[in-house]
Amino acid sequence: MANLLNGRVLAKKLNQGTVKVEAAKLARKPGLAVVLVGEDAASKVYVGRKTLVASRVGFEHQQITLPVETSQAELLSVIAGLNADDAVDGILVQLPLPKHIDGTFVLDTIAPEKDVDGFHPVNAGLLAQGRPRFVACTPKGVMELLRDADLSLSGKSAVVVGRSNIVGRPMAQLLEQANCTVTVCHSRTTDLEARVRAADVLVVAIGRPKAIVGDWVKPGAIVVDVGINRLDDGSLCGDVDFEGAVDKAGWITPVPGGVGPMTIAMLMANTLASAQARQA
Ligand code: NDP
């Protein structure tokens, strides 16, 4: 039976420990602005959680909710205002944006020194070069989970399934920088099963419920399931068949309670780091 990588417990420890303590030492509280466009139900839940945790760790926070018909120009003007506001250390635009808005164009206008999501090309480029500033919160949270469990990564075979800019790609870069030998799989990968079977460290971020069969997991492997999928009965599950994998893995994240809370904790850590840098 695998050991659980419990993100809920670690996130609480980090939020209530370092982040809250260090934030209280600053002359001005860290400020986080979260922008939500439209009425997407899941986005509303995520934004609500982020602002709740921000208040618990003692940050100033504001949620800017814009109607779904907001134009791209109006959204850009909101972001320009936040870029210019000295009380705002971190800006987050909740994804997905409505279809009439070019998300990439919009995210590129966030000041890189306030880009606490780590999606701006400047921050993505710094990570790619191995000199990270703001690292995307989900992969950063995965690395914290592995570090906290004191798992050795150097020389291990890592397989990352998914290559999005917000999860898979930065995840692969972080694992490579931790001296894993990394294989990145995606929708065109042939023989996914064989690649998964070879993984000492497996990170899955594809958004397909239970797509990774438990039996594929290498005995003793570290399995990190980033996926969050809602099933017809309303329950949540990951991209890995947890029940099948838990007896084979050495370590595994649950869904929910694994990577999700760590993503929010890393958003707080990045916002704190921004506030510290901007007040230095
Ligand atoms: P994207 O849809 O942006 O990317 C999905 C990736 O998975 C793509 O690279 C795609 O390949 C690949 N893929 C899709 N189907 C398969 C398949 N059958 N086999 C192999 N690869 C496949 O998703 P995200 O990266 O944004 O999110 C992935 C999952 O993680 C989602 O469930 C999301 O909800 C969850 N998530 C969870 C977070 C958390 O805090 N826990 C935070 C962010 C996301 P290709 O590039 O070829 O299209």
C-alpha cells in the first residue's frame, strides 16, 4: 500500500507557517488581485478558494468579477490598472477566459514582476533557463510535495503525461532540473503504457478521468495525479485510477487533497515573494 502525499496537510502547514509569519513582518501586507471574467462554475469555486486562503494568511486581496461580455480592451484596461497599483503584488487572471478574448495576449500584459501564476513568457523563459523567478503554481507545488516527503529524485526516470504551458511543460523542466531523466508524453505519444511502466516518477496532467490504468504503475513508483475531473455522480477523480495504483505505487497523491491545495499554497508563496521583492 502506497504512502500518501497529502497536499492538504502540507499546504496548511506552509500557509499557516512560513507564509503567514513572513507576511506579518512586512511593512505593507502582500496584495493579491484575482480577476474573474464570466460565470464559469468551477472558476468561481477556484477563485473563492484563492481569496479565502489569501485572507487566512493575512494578505490584502481583491476579487474583480467582470461580466462575460467584457471586451478584451476592457480587460486589458483592468490589468493595466493593477499593474500600476503599488498595493498590488500579485495579479491572477482566472482561466479559462471567454472565447472572444485572446487569453495568451491578455496574460502577456501582466507585469512579469507581478505574474504570480508564472505564466508570462519572461517567467516561463527564466524557468526554462534554470534560473526561476515565479514558477507556475501547480508544478511548483508538486516539487514541494516531493521535497517535503524527502524523496530522492536524482537519476530517476520521470514521465510527465501532458505538455500544457501551465502544468506539463514546466513540470518536466523542474524534474529535469532536479536531475531526473524526463520523458514527456502527450496525445500523440505511441505506447503510453510502456512509457508509464518505466516511470520511477510519474506525473499525470491530461484531464481524462482514470486514464492511467493502475496496473501500468511501476512497483514502488512515485505517482502524482494533477488531474481534477468531475464524474456524472458529482464526485471528483484524478487522471490515474487511484484504487488500482495505490497497491503498486510507493507514494501517491489523492484526488482531491493532493496537488490542488498545493497549487493555492504556491500562489500565496509567490505573492509573498513578490511583496518581499517589491518592498526590499
Ligand atoms: P490541457 O488540456 O491544457 O493539456 C492536456 C495535456 O494532456 C495536453 O498536452 C494533451 O496533449 C495531453 N493529453 C490529452 N489527452 C491525452 C491522452 N489520452 N494521453 C496522453 N496525453 C493526453 O490541460 P491542463 O494541463 O491545463 O490540465 C490537465 C489536468 O490537470 C486537468 O484535469 C486540470 O483540471 C488539472 N489541473 C489541476 C490543477 C490542480 O491544482 N490540481 C491545476 C491545473 C490543472 P496535446 O498537447 O497533444 O494536446
